[in-house]
Amino acid sequence: MAVCDLDADNPMCGFAHTVRCILRDPYVLCLNQLEKQMEDTPGLASTKLTGYGPQGEVSKVATSAHGAVDKAAASASEAVSAIRPAIARVADSAHQAVDTVNNIASPAVQWVGEQSDMIAARSRDAVADARAYVVAHPWQSLGTALAVGYLLGRKHAR
């Protein structure tokens, strides 16, 4: 297995170069991968690649990677800061929409409630009036009920 040739004078060296190296040839290990393998291998942990020469390159790659991560984090933080006012405006608009619907629906719900109460009261009054009529005129009520029953029976028999 080969080790990629990181060139300190080459502007492509660093994290981006390491990624390109891995994508170009998966059998080539960049130095930071080699260092990771050495750390994970028992007995080789003390031979960490730091210092001058190829070891210094690992340090440069790590520094470059840290810089890229810091730059991405700063960009993300700026994006969140830029989006936060827009999110607040959308939330305020949503709250206003809910308040508007509430203001429109509340009177309608109140009206429906009043109408249902009125209909229930009228139904109770009609039942009370019918009961009073049957008590006052029992034979007339019985004759009317028989006549209505006979007519409905003949209509359904057809």
C-alpha cells in the first residue's frame, strides 16, 4: 500500500488534497490515515507521526482540516444569524393568522351556540304545549292520533 506524496509547497496540500487523494486511489493511504492506523494498532501507538519531514505534513493536514471546519462553522453561524429574523417574521405572521381565525371563528361559534340553545328551548316548548293539549283534550287527541296512524299505514302499504 502506497502513501500519497503531500508537497508542502503545493497549494493543494491539506484537507482538500487528502480527500482528492482518497477519491482518486482508494489504495493510497494519506499520512493522516496512516497515523490513525498506527494509533489503532497495538504496539505502534508510541510511533506517532509528528515532527519534521513527512510527520510535519500530518500536522499541516490536521491544521488545514481544523481551519476548514472552523470556516464551515463560521459560515453556518452566519447563515443561522441571517435566517433568524426571517424565522421570527414567519412565526409572527403565523401567530397573527391564528389570532385572525380566532377573532372570526369566536363570534360564529357563539352564534351557533345561541341558535342551538334557542332551538332546544323551542323544542321543549313544543313538547310542553303538545302535552298540555293532550291533557286538556284527551279524546280529540286520541282520534287525531288514530286518524294520522291510519293514513300513514295506508300510504306505506302501497
